[in-house]
Amino acid sequence: MLKQQAEPEQVRNGKAAAKRAASSDPLRIGRTPLHFFVVAMLFFAGAAAAMPFVTPAIAEFFYQPAPLALTHTITLGWITAVVMGVMCRYVPALTRRPIQFPRAAIVQLVIYAIGVSGIVAHFAIGVWFGIWLAAIVLIVAIVIFAVNMFSCLWPRVGDGVAETGMFLAVCFLLLAGSLGFTLALDKSYDFLGGNVLTNLASHVHLAAVGWVTMVIVAVSYRMLPAFLLPKVTLPRDAIWHIYALAAAVLGLAFTLLLGLRGAPVWAILIVLAMVSYVETIARMVVSRRMPLDWTTRHALAGLCWLGVSAVLGIILSFTGGRSETGARIASAYGFAGLLGFISNFIIGMSYQLFAGFVARARAGQGWMAVTIAELSKPRPRPFVFVAFNGGLAIAVAGLLAGWVPAAIAGAAAIGVAGLVYAGVTLWTLSFAYRRAVPRAAKNELRVVPS
Ligand code: HEM
């Protein structure tokens, strides 16, 4: 145990100064992002554990209670919670404007966690009344989040690429959530026309492409030049990728919702916008030596899965999800997009960001400083990468081929990788909540971080 009294006076004064500086910084958001990450990790661990048990139902038909519950544990519990945490930290820093209601962000997280648990539980038991009630709770949480983000982002919309993309992404989250609520309400009161599966596809694309993909594009456009390639400036036309993506998602969503023809045209436009994005990033990265660490590997794997999702998405826009082949493609598309593309990006990014957030949070508390390396456990990373992506490849192939045992085996590998990753990440995050330091920081000869 470290004893506070044993510290020299200079060290104590330094810590007090760091704490004062941190608390007087108006852009500081304290440990709020970390609370979001902890909630996200718990949902991810739950999803990972459930994955092999739900996969037989997914292989049978994707539109069922258990797959719907698993999908929202991943999309809302894991993906959206991480993105919200990252945005709480980066939006004020990027725009140089403090979050307007920082305390409301904590209230938002509590309401959000209740809403996600409610919607997942009611999807699992197939009770629509509970699903739309939980959706209302979720929408309240998303509105609070949007108010805090819009107050920072709005003045930069149209100028900053990342700010414009994040602003539009939050608008899409609101749209997707409202449509999800309406679809659920319709199951109780039957007032919407149209086809259940195309209505569903409209919601899925507003959420997965409009919200999550847009935010990944926007944040990576900002992070890559800022953190990895400081000498590179973002080309001005990058903002047009954001506008094109937004227009294509809106076009696809309305085409599906209104039962119009032309879904493949919008699907191809989405793919073209994403190709321009990948090409811009590739141009920036090519010729610079990026370290091939586990973050880069997950990002590259994510890009490969983005390619697989693009191919499956275009095929699906022709076949629809109703036929047996269409349903198989839809399930594989969900795995490739939500786990292969989006989750790979988040896992890779978390290796860079989370330990840094924890180190800063400890400084804010005036606790003993620890380095990012001391807060990280790199040893399981190769296993997580191989089991996650190998499992995914087997699961996607199994779903496409209709070979259920292979799909289950792949899902089990993804599940084990997910549980290992969540366990290790929670270990890192735990140091934001306790004074204790990791064992690596107890070495007497360590270089003390300033
Ligand atoms: C407040 C937020 C959300 C609400 C209220 C909501 C609600 C719903 C509802 C009610 C359905 C079933 C629709 C029907 O039966 O017609 C559904 C399906 C679906 N949603 Fe969401 N959703 C939300 C957010 C998201 C997000 C953020 C994503 C993805 C990033 C997403 C992805 C999906 C997918 C993939 C399905 C189809 C799953 C399947 O058929 O197995 N949802 N959602």
C-alpha cells in the first residue's frame, strides 16, 4: 500500500497543483467518459457471453427476440456507449467550448443504462409495450446527450469536417431512435403501412451508417492528423464525403421506408462515399511510417470487414432480406458490419485512448501518476485479435453457407475474445476509481511520469 504521508512535500504540492489545474479547466469533463466506458464494457461482456447461444437463432432468421436483444446489447450497450464517452471528452477539447450541462451527462448515462437494459430485456422476452417504453427512456437520454453536444458543435458546422460529421451523426442517432420507437409502437397499435423488413432496414441504416459509421469517419478524420500524422493536413474536400454519406443514408432510409424503388442506387452511393473516405485516409497514411501495433492491426482488419460489408450490403439491396438467401446475407452483413468493421475500430482505438483517459483522471484526483504502459496489459492483444477476427470469418462463412455448427463455433471464438478483451479493459479502467497502482508501477527504479 502506498502511504500518502511518506511522499515528499514537493510531490504532494505537485499533485495538489495538478488537481487544481484539472478542476479549474472549463473543458474538463472529469471521469464521465470513463463511466461510459465501464458501462460499455459490461454490456460487451454480456453480449460476448451470449453470442454462441444466440447464433443458432440468428442462423435460422435474424428477425427474432433473441437476435434483436443481442443486436441492441452490441449497438446501444457497447458501441453507442463508447462513442458517447469519447465524444464527451473530445467534443469540448476539439471545439474549445465547455459542455453546457456537465452534470446532466452523468444523469444521462444513468437514464441511458436503464433504457438499454430495459430495451434489451423486453426484446429478449418479446414484449413490444416494454420495448417502446424503454425506447422513450433511451430517447430522453439521447436528447440530453444531443443538447450537450450541439451547444459545442453547432458553431463549427460547415467549417470543421469532424465537427460537421459528429453533428450530423447525432442527428441520425435521434432519427434512428425515433424510428425505432415508432416501429415498436406500431407493433402495439398497427398504424404504419409498409413492409416490416424494409421498415426495419430503414432504421438499421439510419443507426448503423448514419450514426455509427458517420461518427467513425468524422472522428478518424480528426484523430489521424492530430495524433498519428501531425504534419499532415486534412484535404478540404473531406467535408463532401460527410455530406455525400449523409445524403445517401437519408436517401436509402426514405426509399426503404416509403417502399420506393432505387435502394441499390443509394447503397452504391454509400459505398462510393466510403471508398472516397478510405482513399483519403490511405493517401494521408501512405509513405508515412505508421507503427504496426495492435491498434493499426484492428483498424486494418476493420477496413477489410468494411469491404466485406459493402459487398454484402449491395447484394442485399438487390435481394432484400425475405428469401432464405437474403436472410443469410442479412445475418452475415450484421456480423461483418457491427463486429468486423465497427467493433474492430473501437477495440483498436480503445488501446490508444482508454489508458490515457485513466492517467488523466488520476491526475484530476491528485492520485499517484502512472504511465499508459503501466495501465495497459498488451499480452492478450494478439489472442484477442486472432480469436475475434478468425471467429468472425468462420461465423460469417457459416451464416452465408447455412452451416450452423460453423457459425456457432465462430461465435464462440468471438465470445471468448470479447470476454478476455472486456476483462483486461475493465482492469485498466478500474485504476480511475482506486488509488492503488498497477504492479508495474511499483518498481522502485521506474521513471516517474511528470
Ligand atoms: C434509441 C435507439 C434505438 C431504438 C429505440 C431501437 C429500436 C429498434 C426496434 C424497435 C427494432 C425492431 C423494429 C421492427 O421490428 O420493425 C430494431 C431493430 C434493429 N436495430 Fe435498433 N434501435 C435503436 C438503436 C439502434 C442502433 C444504434 C443500431 C445500430 C447501430 C440499431 C440496429 C438495429 C438492427 C441491426 C435491428 C435489426 C435486428 C434484427 O432484426 O435482428 N438499433 N431497433
